[in-house]
Amino acid sequence: MIDHAGVADAEASDSGVPRALDAMTEESTAPFSDSSNESAAMTMCVAAAEVTGNVPMDPRVAPARRKHFRTKHRLLASRLFGCLVVLFMLSGENYWSEQAPVLHAGLYLFGCVIGGLGAFGRVWALAHIAGRKRAELVTDGPYSLCRNPIYVSSLLLATGFMLCAGSIILTILTSVSFYALYAFVLRKEECELEAVHGRAFLRYCEKAPSFWPRASAYQEAQSVTICSAAFRRGAWTVALYMPLIGLPPLICALHEVGALPILYTIY
């Protein structure tokens, strides 16, 4: 599936709460772009009003509101988890930095590589889908490798940061938490995209895996038209991530000079 919510995350993280009314109006038209489907939906609304005496909500608006609700709370949960991890690191001494400094340095270097791949993948995916997510089913470039390249890139970013922090336990915990948070989202989006794109989406599912990229399925796009505003909002979140790589060494230095307390050991 195309991870439209992943792009929504990128856009929402820069502008705070998205422009709800515009987003609802724009996104809600996708499932009912066909005039016959729209007429049928409105007929159902009228029939429901005759039976219950109440005026039901336009069916084109409800899915958009639910999607906005999920995106908003998913962002909140992700940010809350990130803040808790940083707070946990502030008062904990890294075990590997003292007992195995070579391993600690190797984890940091590997984390920089993984985080860099995640940053590149996220920008690459945004270049293909930014401004196109509501208009068409994107299946080329990174979206030919897998159906959710933005989610994959986000996982790489989070994993890279935890490796830079030098914590094996936090790295495993982050990966498990990511799957727990997004597994239901992926299934939900797949159902929504199948309802919108029908057989075209099913054929796409046969070619591209859901999450783990398949190199043999890669298909290069001859040209890509980028929506500069949407791309800028998404790329800005990647730019904000890069300084975080320097946070773990800074925390270790503050522990060494006694500026931060050490209450426990992080493995």
C-alpha cells in the first residue's frame, strides 16, 4: 500500500495541526470521485434521514476526519515516545561506553549509516509522492521496492538514533514499539486504498511487498513532478532529525563532567 499517512505525518509535523477543513474537503473526494458512486452515497444519506429524522454526515467527510484523527494521535504517540527515550537517556550511564568502548563506537558509526539511509529514503519517497498522493496510485521509484517506503525510512531513522545512543535494549524496544504502533495503521490503509483504487491496487500488491523492500521489483521513474510546498514540509522533518545524532555524545560528555546525574545503567 502507498503510505499516504506517512506523508501526512511529514506534513503535519511541520505545520502543527493540519488545515483540517481543506484536508477533509480534498481527501474526502477520492473514494467518491466517480459521479455514480457519489450519487449513491448521497441517496443513502437521504434515505437515512427519512428513516431517522436526522441529517447524517456526508460520507465523503467522515473517512477524512477519521484519517486526520489517526494521523494526529499517531504523531502525538511518536513524539511522546521520543521524549520519554531522551529523558531516560539523560539520567542513565551507557554500559558499553565504559566496558566496551570499541563496540560503543561501532554502534554509533552503524547508527549514523542506518540513520543516513533512512533520511535518504524518506526524502526520495517524498520526491515521488508529495503532491501526488491524492491524485494517483504511485508505483515507481521507491514505491516499486515496497508499498510503504516512508514507514520503512522512519523505522531506519528511529533505529539509527537508538544505535547512536549505544543502547541495544532501546534499539530493540524502539523496533517493537514501531511495529505495535503502525501494524494496525498499515492494515487499515490497505483496506482504504483497495476501496479507492480497486484492481489496480491489487495488481500493485502482487508486484511490491508491503514493508521489506525487494530490489528485483525496482522500476525507475523516467521523470517526476515535485510539488515543492509538500516536499519542503516533508524534507524539513528530515533536516530536524540530523542534529539529534549528536545528542548521545553530548549526554555522555555531560555525564562525565557531572552536569547530569547518573541514576542507572543503560545496556
